[in-house]
Amino acid sequence: MSLQEHAIKVFSGNSNPQLAREIAEALGVGMGSATVSRFSDGEISVQIGETVRGYDVYVVQSTSMPVNRHLMELLIILDAMRRASAGRITAVIPYYGYARQDRKVEPRDPITAKLVADLITTAGAHRVLTMDLHAAQIQGYFNIPVDHMTGAPTLAAHYLERRFNGDDLVVVSPDLGSVTRARAFANRLNAPLAIVDKRRPKANMAEVMNVIGEVQGKRALLVDDLIDTAGTIVGASQALLARGAVEVFACCTHGVLSGPAQERIEASPIKELVCTNTIAAKPEARSTKIRTLSIGPTFARAIQRIYAEQPISDLF
């Protein structure tokens, strides 16, 4: 895969520069020169070190922890590109933060997913390329084109290579809201589906209530879009073993892994957690049970198709 150097440029903020480099390498282009730093009072400073006038520019930045800093970096980079007369600016947001506040649950709640969409558009993005939004309807919060990809092909291919398929496997949705995603994943592995029914007494706290489906004597594979504090996934794994599952594995696109997540996973009955690198690994030691797959080639293929004005749906 190669593109003409004069046609496209890839830039990165500080949230996930390694993924940006993987994308640029897969595209056959060099990384754009940009410095994203902070003034002594904490304000973000952005300097673009090369011309972008008329170029097709892709800014790679996950709005992951620290979310507000990385979001502001993205907005300022987009503004800099717009003011520098970039031909087309695509915000490549592998992980879209604030996606969990996508509707009003209580009176006077904000809809922060919409607010962030408006900020990105106002800053100068002409289109957005993202993956596994926590709520698919967020695509409609933008008034610019959104290409919404999924990490399922990469994750499913990994498990197919390890012969995770057939009737001795059951794919499990950790909650009712993830059933559609888990069912599609089960179809890729030609496996049956089970569902964990839970309630959430308060934020970041889940209580398992029931398991719907046959898990007795099977390997169980929990599938979710993101894992944050890992309370849901660990509780589900315990419930599955209590109901006769032989082994429990888990996978997700976005390994947020905040707070006690890594300690919970390490102490849990989960044999292995596989996630993609939409969010950069934390510098501190990760749980030995966590395995990361690169999603860079998938984003590179999508960017190549966007640049060539071709559909990306064929990728999935």
C-alpha cells in the first residue's frame, strides 16, 4: 500500500502517537511534523512544522485519558490545520471519549457526546473516522460525514486463528445493550450466543442478575465495545463459571482500563483479555492477562479508501 507523498499527510497528538505511526507506515507516508506541548500554566501549544496547504490531512487522536487534555489537543490541531488552509481535514478518532453521555437519562443531564461533536466540527474537521462508538447514534450528532468502523473483524480473525469457533464456544454479551454487537461477533465465529442480564445501581457498579443461554461445559467469550473499570466483565465472568462454563475469555475494542481495572482483571477468573490499541497502553505495568492487537492497518485501509473516494464498507 502506498500513496503519493504530496497528496496526504498524517499528524498526531499526544494520545496515541504509536498508533499514528503504524497508520502512516501502513500507508507508506511519513509522519507529519507537529509539536504539541504545554505552556507553564497548562495551556496547550501546537506548532505545525510543515506546509499543509491543499493537502488531505488526517489527524490521529483518541480522546482517552486524560480526556480533557487530549480533546483540547485535537481541537487546537484541527484549528491550526484549518487556518493553514489544509485541503481536507479528517479527524481520526480511534476512541471517542464522552460517548457514554449520549442522551438525557435524568432531568437537566447534558448530552456531552453531541457537545463534543459540535466542538470538533467547529474546530475545522471536514469528516470524522472513528471506531466502535459506544452509541451508534452519535454518528448523527455530526453535521459532517462520519465513517464508523468496527474492531470486530480484527478481533474475530484473532480468535479464528486460535480455533475459537463452533459449538464448544459461546459468545456472551455482558449486558442487554451489547446484544447486537455480540450476536454479530457470534456469527463471525459460528458460535451460539448468551446474554448476561444485569442492573447498574450507580455509575461504574454493575450487579449480575441472570445468564440467558446455555453456557454449561463451554468456553465463554465475553465481547464488549469498551472495558473501563472492569466491574461488569469480571462480574460476568464469575457468573458464567458459576453456571458451568469451562473457561472464560474476554475481548473489547477499547481498553480504557481506568481505576482498579487491571488489578480486577488480574485477580479474576478471566483467562485472557484481548483489546485493540485504539487507546495507548499505560506506562505502568499491565496485567499479564491483557493482550493487545494493532488496529493500525485497518485505519490505514480506511484512509486509503477515503482518499480515493471509495466506500469503506467493503472492509467489514
